[in-house]
Amino acid sequence: MEFNFNIINGQHVTASESMTVINPATEAVIGQVPKVTPHQVDEAIHAAQQGFEIWSTYTAEERETYMLSWADKILENQDMLAELLSQEQGKPLNEALGEVQVCAKFIRWSAEEAKRMNGDILVPSKSHQRLSVIRQPVGVCALITPWNFPAAMVARKVAPAIATGCAFVLKPSSETPQIAIAFIDLLNQTGIPNGVANIVTGASSMISDAFLSHKVIKKISFTGSTEVGKLLVEKSAQNLNRLSLELGGNAPAIVFEDADLEQAVSDIVENKFENNGQMCNGINYILVHEALKARFLTRLIDKVKALKVGQWNDKDVNVGPLINAKAQENVAHIVSEATTQGASLVLGGHKMDRKGSFFEPTILDGVEKEMAILEQEIFGPVAPIVTFKSDEEAIDIANRTHQGLAAYFFTSDVNKVHQVAEQLAFGMVGVNGTQLSLPQAPFGGIDESGFGREGGHYGLDEYLELKFISLTLNK
């Protein structure tokens, strides 16, 4: 099935111009999507306002019915969706299938949690006074999603928006627009009122400027680079748009001297090379206690050598291509710069001699804390190793970043679990494991990693306004 349309006010629409979608593994064109005009973006925003006026009157239970139907439709079509996602983004089919299945969990959780959007009754200041606080949907939301998890990020933004009674206009990444269109088309098929769910594809700057210029847009949720996030903050001042920003990360994985070495290596490799290292909360570099370094490196090399690189539908493939040639060039430059500065190339380190934007799974040893590679988000299959002598030194190195999204550490000391977790300056911390994206938990960072949270009741709060009501009774 082709997803060569947008959805505005419940209708499939096209445009006079289109954009091509490329498979990063084969470099072949696999689809065309509309390049919408400014007028069409305006239409989508106004349709969302009309949809909001209807949808916001539905009860949480009524909205839940549509959302559960959407989740069911996703699972009924999971094989088709996973294949589309793999071809468009490059990740292995098993990863894509897992991503699609997780989407249904996020949608169902938000639908159920919305029935608990309770307010408060406050103690009055006078005997004839009644004070209460209610929570109402913020309004029309502009949702901007990235290419690295193009299905999961749609679910994580759309689900809390519609669960709370908001309507939305979604702008997916131009690299991976088809999977987003497929998801919104399935939502549209539930019979959700026209205008609640809209999706537009095209020039990112034009669409985002339209979002920022319309007073109808009350909230913008963006996942992407810190640079773009800062521009959104600056431009949003005009209308004081409510913002949720999930931006870049620079996650360390600290392996303390008392860590379970086998567990640490296994979990780090699984995280570091998932989606070919293209994860905002993925491990960026590894801090290993000097006493463990030799044994850790030996095991790490064995694990990474066992990874199979290939196309999405190759048997037993673990690692796909990077999203495009620009990303491939950027990773190559980062590795080259690190080796020039004195790091040792232990494994990989080069573009692969084949069609597509493939890069060898790479290990760099001898990385020093002053090197540039520790100050940037690699977003590729490169594992730099830094050694440390003391716990204090490891925490100090980890906390130097301004992109405090996620951090991980491994230890068998229960006291250290609490002490280190509290000292790390990050929005999320994984201890003896690396799973952070869960429907019931808040996902987000601090400092230049943005603000706001997705997941859990915290994520629903981002789409709700508090209204205080003071009632004076007749005496």
C-alpha cells in the first residue's frame, strides 16, 4: 500500500509538488509524499481547531474507545507497518516490529490513564466559599517527530494529546514520512471526528514557521536537535506557545569496579548498537574502571564482532545503515578526528564498501576526557572507551555535558546505586540495565536536552491546563 497522501480534516489530500523517500540501505526511491503549500498547512490548523471544539467535549471513556481501536488496528497491521518502517528508516525488521508493538502499548496506556485526570478540592478561606481545580485540554497541538523512531514518537506524542482532549497537526521527518502517514491513516479509520488528527509533510522551515505564527496553536511538542530546539524557543516567544522539547543527548555508561562484567558488556552492546547508535538516549561513550578495562575490552570486542550488518530483511541482521550519506560522513569524521587526537581504533572505523549508508561497528580505545568525541552526540555505531580511577572522577566526567538526557551505570553496591543516581546530572538514569522508554515512566532530560516529559501521567500533564474555580455561595 502506498502512503502518498496527507490527512487534513479527515480527508486524504495531495499537493502539486512531492518529495521522494529513499531507502538508506539500497538508495532506491521507495515512495513519494506531498510537499504541502502554506495554504494547506493553514487548512490543517483550522481543521484542528474545529476538531478540538468537538473532541474536547468527549468524555475520557469516549476518547478511550477510539484510541483502543487505533491500537488494535496497529497490531492488526503490524507486519505491514514494520516492513514499511524498516525500508524507510533502515533498522532491522525485528527492531521495527518491536517499535510498532510498543506503539500500541503507549496508546493504550494513555487512553486508560486519561480516565484519572482528576482535579482537586481545596480548603476554603471562608465558610461560604468553595474552591476547586480542574484540568482541561490545552487546545490545538503541533507535533514534530524525528526519523530515528518515526513510529514510536508519533504514538508518544499523539496518544497523550488526544487522550486529554486535544487535536493536533503532525509534521513527521522528511526522511521517514510514510510510516507516520500510515499511523495517522489508521487513526482516521477509527471514525475519530474530522479535524482531530491531521498530518502534513513538506518543507520543515515553512511548516514550523506556520505553527509558530498561528495563535490557534497552543502547544508545540518537538523531538530533534538541540540547535533546532533553541530556535523554537526563540521564535515561540511571539505567541508564548507552550513547548515540550526532547533534544540531544550525550549519555555515558559507567562500569564501576564492582560491576557484573558480563551483564554490563551485554547491556551496553545492546543499547549502543540498537538502531545503529541513532538514539537520543543511547550510550554515547563508556567509562570503565581501570582495573576492569582489559577484561571489559576483550568481551566488548567479541560481542561487537558478532554483530551482523545488513539490510532490513537479511536473516539475523543486527545493524542496518545510517539514515543517509550525510550521517555516514559525519560519523566517519568523528572517528577520524578522535584517532587524530590520539584514540586507538580497535575495531571497525570505516564506511562499508557497499551500496547504502552503512558504517562498520566501531570501538575506540584510549579516549581521553578532553577529546571532542565526548562533547558531541555521535549518533552512530561507535563505542569510545574512557578509563577512570575513582568513582568521583567518573561522575565528574559524566556531568561535564550540557545535554543531560540519560546516563547509565553498573554496580553491585546498593549504596552506590542511590548515591551515584542522585549525583548524575541527567533527567533519566539506568542502573544495571538500559531500558528507559516505558509507557508509565517520564522520558526527558535537563539543561540543553530540553524540558517537558513524555510518558506516564507526567506526559499527559504536558497537554493539560489547570483552571482554578472560586465559588462564593449565597449567604
